[in-house]
Amino acid sequence: MNSCELVSAITALAIIIANETPNDDELSVLASSFNQLGDTLATIAAQRELQKNRNESSEKSTPTE
């Protein structure tokens, strides 16, 4: 899936969710929940990358025999 297809799919999903959630308060809670989900996933990905880089760095600094 290319970037345009991804954006289009997310937009379509947002429209479907909005149409099925007529209550604006509930829609706001859903939006906040999805934001939190995205932020948490980004934090997990960043932590994994940091750990991977640390492991690679320590492997390079360890002398080979």
C-alpha cells in the first residue's frame, strides 16, 4: 500500500466511524482514544529503535577475538 492509498483508507475509515457515531461527545472520546493509541504505538516504536541502536552500538564496541 502506498502513502496515498493509506491516507485514503484512513480517511474512509474516519468517515465511516463519524457517520456511525452521531453523538459528538462520543466521537470526541473516540478521536482522543485513537490519538492516545497512535502516541503509545509511536512511543513503543521509538523505544524499540533506541534499544536496537544500543545493542548494535555495544556489539560494534565489543572487541572480537
